[in-house]
Amino acid sequence: MRKTLPALIAHIAIAIALIVAIGVLGIVAAEVSAAGQEKFTGELERNVTLRILENDTAKEQGYLQELLDAFNAEYAEYGIKAVDANMDQYIDLEKGGPFGYGPDVLYQANDALMKYVDGKHILPLPVDKIECAEQVGERAWDAYKATVKGDTYTLGVPVNIQQPLLYYRADLLPENWETDWDDDKNGVPDMIENWTDMYRYSQYVRQTSGGTKYGYMKSLNDGYFASGYFLSYGGYVFGDGGKDTADVGFSENDGYKGAKIIRQLASVMNLECTEDTITRNSYSRMAQGTYFATMTTPDVYTMFVKEMVNAGYTEEYALENIKMTDVPRLPVSGDLENESLGFKDMTVMGGVNGYAISSYTKAPNAALAFVNFATSYKMIERRAELLGISPARGDVAAELGGLNETIYANLASGSIYVMPSVRALAQVWTPLQTYCAKLADDILTGKNAFTTDYALKSGLENVDKQIYDAIHTLGGS
């Protein structure tokens, strides 16, 4: 139908308005990004509300509300108020931020936050104005650094170090562990110290329970946790310290030996290890005594305690018997049935969770004040107390001691392989997880397609190829 002249003029006007609006949005985004550190003048904005995005655990355990209340009391005279953003913890700032739907401050893992660098969705921060700067180690800061046109910027403030830890029930250790499961007589059960004895103990638990209980249980298709086995034998994610996405290297050096370890561990589990079931039920199954041990991150300790209380134990008993420790050592041979060459420390995939400030915030100075407050000694110590996190602040880690000092030292020494802070990391997980699930299924169903070193290495080389293709051939980013 032919449009009348007035209608045509109206449509043209609307089109022009849309073009102008889109242009203005682009200019605003560019100005926000270009301003960068210049936005942090030190002059606090008055009478503003900051939307804070935290993780679900911090909400559930009451830490976020405690943090908000403390900050709001401290900055009440300026009319600054921080509130829960009430958004999904994995919200995509790239999609919502430009339209005003994102938070002002967001807490996530380094790989999740740093993917926003390309689109300039988070602000480069003035490190000289960040109180915890000298208390955080260099490797933790490195996770939040990016080089753009020859200049290096810091775009996040480290809060806690993430690395896989072994969780186990001390009250489920065999009564004779000091005589039969402590060969070096150092007062530490052997199955806690190395994967070979954990493998043997898991076989023992299955046999003596008639198959109703398990030793070590973990969803082996979880690429974050499983990747450590490949990394420990010389594999890597991307070359050039995680920056060269054209160089995918899980199969490099002796990385295939990690595949053999995964396959052997699967043999003492069941088919639930090929998918996410064990990840979902590990808290309750350990509380029920069905699992002896599992692997996960330090910030979920309270979940294990909570499930033991739900199972009828006292909180005191749960705290006494749910133990966290560094991951066991691996056999140098790459074979859980061959310890003749001794053991080596395991290299694990880890990360550094922290705070970033949205480029779209209207109150950058107030947002920086919040980040400084949230990463202060007092609040990081409280976060560790309530959530069981391992602090990135060295002074808090030293004060807490024990495993916190160990994890801090692990990051400094390089035995924690920090997840590359590049967008392409998203293309890693599906090929890797599929391969790990196949390894577990292979031995549990008797398919036995991966019984030789050649088959293991070929399978892992195919993973590298799939990742490369997803990034460079199929349009992934």
C-alpha cells in the first residue's frame, strides 16, 4: 500500500531519531571508555545509589548484606548507598550495561570480568588509589592486567584466589590408617597426600562396602577441575602465557598422561562422573557418608557444613570433620598403578575472583570507594570467616595461616595455572569436557577405545584442534 506524504515524513523522522539515538549511545560508550582513569578524581559523588553484583554464596551466607550495611553506615554522610543489584551472578554486562541495566560494581572470576575489556565495558583502575595494592601479590594483579596499544591497564581488584582443594570426611578414615595408610609415618593419611593411594583407597571402599560407598568422587567432565591433570604433565591452554589463542596446547609435552589419570580415577566411580550429577550432590552425599572425598573450591566449605547439619550432625562435629587440604600429588609416571618414579606436585587450574567497575556507572568515585571498602583488611577477613575464601591479600592470608598461606604461596610459585583472561577461553570447555566424559565412559562401559598412549594422545590432539577451530575457523571469539 502506497504511504501518504505525512506518513512517509513520520517514518523518516522516526528513522532519523533512531539513528541519532544509536549514535549518541555509541558516543557515550566511547567517552566513558576513553575517560578511563580520568573519571577517578577522588571527589565522591553525593546522594547516589550503587548497584552491587555479588555471587550467590555471598548472598546466601549473609556476607553481602553485612558488607552493604557496613559500607552504607560508613558513607551515610555523603548520601551514598550500596544495594544488592538483584541480578543473576553471571549477568552479561556487555548486553545490559550500555542500556543502563548493569551493576555499578561486579564481583566475578578474572576470566569472566576480563572478557569485557575488548568492548571497554569495565574501567581501567587507578592502582595508586587502591588501599590493598601492596598487599596483593603480582600474579594476582596480573590476572587483571591488559595491554592496549602498548599501554598496560589494571581493570579489577583481586579479592580471593580460587584453586581446587580436596575435601574429605576425617571421621570416615579407616581406624587403622596410622598403621596401614601412612607409609612414611608423617601423621598424614597417604590417600590425602597422593592420588595413587587415593585411587587404592577408593578401590578398597568400593569393595568393602559392596559397592554402596565410594572413596573419591568428582564429575570428571568438569573441565576446570579436570584440566589440572593435563597441566601437570606439561599441557597448557594457550601459548605465550595464555595470550596466544592460535597455540592450543593441552596435548603438548606429556599432557596425554593426564588423560590416563582421569580414566583410572573414573574406574573407582560410576557413570555419574561422566556428567554433572556428582557436582550437584557432593555436599549431601558426603554428609550422608556415601562419598569420602571430592574436589572443589575453598569458597563452598560452608555448604558441606550446612549439609552435615541437615543430616543430623552438630555444627561442631561438622566443623571438626569436614577437612580441606591441598590437592594430592601425582605419580611422575602418569600411571596411578606405578609409583616407582615418585610423585610430583599437581598443577591446578585456578583463578582470581575480584571486583570491577562498570564503564556505565554514573558514580565512579563512589564505586571505587566501595571497592576499597570491600577489599579492606577487615572485610576480606570477614569474607574469609563467613565464606571460607582464600584471600588474595597477603596480610590476611598470613593472619589466617594454614591452607590460606599455602594457596597464596601456590599462586606465587606458579602451581596454580590462572585461567587465561581472554574471551576465547569460552571455547575451551565443551571440547575438553566432552573428551573427559568419553575417557570416563570408556572404562566404565568397557568400550576400551583409549587403552594406549597413542589413543589418549590422539584424542587430546583432537581436543586442541576442536578448540582452535571453534576460535579461528568457526567464528568463535
